[in-house]
Amino acid sequence: MATARPYAADYQPTTNGSLIGHVTTPSENGDISARLDRLPATRSVWKLIAVLSLGFFFELYDLLFSGYIAPGLVKSGILTATTTGLFGTSGVASFIAALFTGLFVGTFACGFLADRFGRRAIFTYAMLWYVAANTVMAFQTTAFGLNAWRFVSGIGIGVELVTIGTYMSELAPEHLRGRAFAVCQAIGFSAVPIVAFLSYLLVPLSPFGFDGWRWVALIGGVSALFI
């Protein structure tokens, strides 16, 4: 009779090049999950939940400011209010399309990265990715450059989008999971009024000779670096 394949294993190389490891069966995986669910709500767990919640905040900030800064993009002459043709790249619609195309690529084509390299690493690198892309985008003066960097930032936002929820569900014990998601959603969606208020104040102006929409993009990017 054929030997059953192990469910999972953590192998370590020996000095002679062979591999040894502890094979984890499905029942043992269930025991590990049950033990994790029995963990108390420690300060370290809540700290990680807070970090993920702030990551979700800046993700939504980045996602939502597109519509709020659109009047500033038109005012600065980079984009036009209307788009010429289905595939025109000079209108506000192309800016929005670039974001959602990047989101599609990030979620659909790059969602596996967190499984392969770990939730924490991908959470961090995805955030750095879209922060860097938005910072570069804030200094663009052409429609092509603006849309290209918005597409790049959309990829990072998409990866972050599928990573945070999974990481949260794995991190929080079962008895804490509902509260953890409630905290994450409350902190995250507070970005909606904040980005709207900042855009209301800054987009019509040019503080220090720098277009207001650029300030809105930079504030989100620079602030996210402190997480």
C-alpha cells in the first residue's frame, strides 16, 4: 500500500545534506489552531491589531483620495474633466481606471505572495510599495506619469487589501476576532471623513506654491511610514 503523503512539514537541513523535520498531520494542525484560539487578549496581540488597523486606515485613505483630488488635477492642467475616447489617457476617468486596474492586478495576480512569503512581510512591503509610488506620483506633471504611478500604487493597495483581512483572522483568537475586526473597521473607515476634510482644505489652494492635491497625496504617504 502506498505511503500517505504528509499534510505539512517543517524541514531542517542536516550537516550531510539530508532533511529532517516534524510532520504535522491534519489533527495536529487542528490542535494548534485550537490552542491559538484559547490565547488570552494580550497587549502584544492588541498592538498588532492596532498596527493592522492603521494599515487599513492608510489603505483606505489612499484608495479614496482619487475622487477628492480630481478637481485639483483638472485645475493644475494635468488632466481634463472629460475623456476623449474609450481609451483616452488625459481625463480624470483614466486616473480612476489606472487605480482600479492596479487593484485588480494586486488582488488577482499577486494575492499569493502573502502565502509564500508571510503575512507580516507582505503587509510591510506592500505598504512601502504604495507609499513610494504615491510619493513619486505627487511630483508628476504629465497625465501619463500620473496614471502610470497610480497604477503602480494600485498594485500595492490590492496586495495590502487581501493581506490585512487574512492576517487579522489568523492573528486574533476566536473569542477576540469579532472585536478585532470591529476595531479595524472603525479605525480604517475614519479615513473617509479625514481625507475628505483634508481635500476640502487643501485642494483649492497651493500651500507654499505646491498644488493642494499633491499635499493630500503626500500626507497619506509620509504618515504611513510611521506605522
